[in-house]
Amino acid sequence: MTDVDTGPAPQALARRVLNILIHPRAEWEVIDDEPATVGGIFLHYICPLALIPPVAQAVGSIIFGRQALGIPYHPPLLATVMGAVAGYVLTLAAILVIALIIEALAPALGGQRNRVQALKVAAYSATPAWLLGVIGVLPFLSMAWLLSLYGIFLLHLGLPRLMKSSGDKALIYTTVVIVSVLVLVILVGSLVAPLIALMGG
């Protein structure tokens, strides 16, 4: 894949997604040596892929509605759109926070501080979750989100490679980052839900 700052073609983006899912070990090696910047990774990888879940959920909400206590209902269009926008913005912020956590933890776990490399780990490990976000169109497939746990495996492979952490501490590194991710996911959800309710959802 070309330097993300040069504006990779859609084919290159698709190739990166496919390779990180099917050949993760080899792809992490490529990613490790790949020149990049924080802005480039956001613009050409994170921003387009992070759009998938909120857009899919908004479409699913408009078409199929939602359920509260087993009772189906259709939230107002404005609430749906605002919820999607809020979810998207908070996701972008959460990815940056995760990268900062990965960077901050590196020295304590035998690694090297590098913000760009940390963002690479955060972004590319999130690929399965973003792609599976498309199932948000069909609420009854919500349990398929469990498949995004593959991202944990990607994270475990990418952390020691890109952050240069010692092998014996890789599991601890992965565990701490996963806990941080879970906290952020809960936080994002708790922020989006009140907004939807406020808008009449």
C-alpha cells in the first residue's frame, strides 16, 4: 500500500483491509515499515471505515426501527441522524485516545513511544469491527458483532511488532489496551444514547 498521505486509491484501501484480515502477520510487517502521519491515517483509513457502523445503524433504524423493552418503534429522523453523527465523531475521538494509551504504555512494557505507530495499531486492529458494522442495517443480526473479536487477535499481533515491546509482555500490553477499549466503547454508548433520547428517540 502506498503512503497513506498520498491519498491511496480505493483499490489500495481494499487491499489493505483484505490483507490485514487474511494475512495479518505479513501485513503488520508491511505496515510497520510504511511511512505515514497521524493525519494521513485518519483521512485515508479511519474516517472512511469508521463511517460504516453509524451509517448502517441509521439506515437500519429508519427502515426497521428499534426496540425498547421488546416494543418496536421508529425514532424520529433527526434523532437518528444526530445519533449517527455523534457516534461517528466519538468513534474518531476514541481511536485517537486508544492510540495515545498504546503510546503511553509502550515504555513500561519494553516498547518505544511512537504516536504514528500507535495509531496504526489502533486503526488497523479496529478493521473487523468497522466492517461488521454494516450488520447494523439488520438489527436481528446484532450478535454477529462477536465476530469483531478478531480485532483482539490483530491487536495482539500488531502491538509487539509496531511498538517494539518485549514478547513476554505482549499479552499484558494487549490486555490493558483491550480493557481501555471496552471502557471507551461503554463511554461512547453512554454519550450517544442520551443525545438520541434528547432529540426525541
